[in-house]
Amino acid sequence: MILAVDDKPFGLLGPRPALPPGWWESYWAVVVVALAATTLLALVIATWLRRKRPVTPPLAILEAALAGAADQPTALATLHVTAAFRGYLAAAHPAASAALSTEELGARLADLPLFLPARQPLLAALRAADAAKFAAAPLEPAILIAAIREAAHRIEDAHRAMGGKR
């Protein structure tokens, strides 16, 4: 190719304008901080959810129910006291379900060593409560509460004597 004197073989255009940085180059620090904050938040939530919550002992729950039932009318006190006692028995051993009748409960607990010392006052209290609930037999709530306390304390003593195994 032959060039004339006035022709220039090429022309310089100058430097190109600077390209704006990409998204990752601009916001990488924000992404890293957000991931770190999310991880930290997840760890805090997991730790909070897995913490041990204080467990109220079954005997303390029973004692609170017995104290509250002392001021109630006889029929209502009998219902609340027996429900609390059956809940205590269910917490003491899984075989003592609260849904069992008194006779079924007596048959189930006959073979469990934890309930042997308390079997007599336990069944006497539940049978007296059944008679008051179903046959309208007179029953003083204080007597029922005392019998249930006696049975519960015997169960706790047996629990301690067995080395804490239920």
C-alpha cells in the first residue's frame, strides 16, 4: 500500500476510559461481613435453643398443686389433687401412666421396686379419691393431701435408696 504524504498510516486514539469495577470487586467486603454476621447469628440462635432449661422436680410440682388444692372446695380439691398425684406418678416412672384406672395402676406398680414402700398409702389415697369422686363418699381434702404427701415422700425415699435410678 502506498501512502500519500498527507495520509497517516494510523491514528492514535488516546487512552480508553477506565472501566468501572465489577460487582464482586466493589462489594466483596460487604458479602464477607454479611456471611460472618449470618454465621454468628446462627450460632447464637443454636446455642440459645440448645441451652438447658431449668426442670422443676416432679415432687415440687406436686407440692405446689397440693398447696393450691387445700383452699378449694372438696370435689374440686379431690380432682386437682388426684390429677397432680397421677402426673407425679407418671413422671416418677413411665409405667405409671396418668390414663390408667386405680386398679390398673395398682397392678402395674406391684412389680416395680420404686413403688413398693409407697404401695399401701398410694392405693389407699387413690381408692379414697375414687370413692369420693364416683360414689360421693365423704372425704376431707386435708386427709387426702396428707396421704398423697406420705406416698410421694416414700417414693422419693425409695428413689434415693435405689441410688437415683427410677
